[in-house]
Amino acid sequence: MACFLVPAGAAIVTTAINKKIPEKYHINWLNSMLWGGVIMLAVEHVSHGEIVLYPPFLTAGIIEALPEMMHVGIPMAAAIFVIWGVMVTAAAVMNKKTKYVDT
């Protein structure tokens, strides 16, 4: 129920440093992937009653939330970063190839 908090934290950080990252790294792609996943998971957790719209928000305690964040949230955020890295690398390779074709 708290797995989305790890990518949410990453999304907050990447959004905050968005202007400092060179355009060639397509940080907007990463932000879109992170925020999209966070919103999707938050809606899913609300619909299953795992998150409520009043304090304390999570229906389980921190004892249950921390292991889920460690075992699900961190790998999920890491997978998003890996996929983004592959996308940025592919875009760079494709950009190089089109430069050679155009010359």
C-alpha cells in the first residue's frame, strides 16, 4: 500500500532539479514515467481501500509500509530509472545515426 511513495519521492526530486539537467537526458521522460506510475498506483490503492483521504492516510502502520517500500517500491523505482536510461541511450544512438546520414 505504500510502494508508490518511493517513486513519488524520486519524482519530487527529479521535478525539483528538472531545469538543471541538460535536455539531452530527457528528464521530462523520466518525470512523466514516475508521476504517471505514482498517480496510477495511488488511484489503485485508493480504490482498494488501502489509502484513505483522511489522516493517517495509509490503512496499515509504518511497520507494514516499510517492508513494502523496500521490497516493491525501490525495485519499481529502479526499474523506471533503468527503462529511462535505455530510452535515453537509444535516443542518443538514433540521433548520432541520423547525423551521419544527413551529412
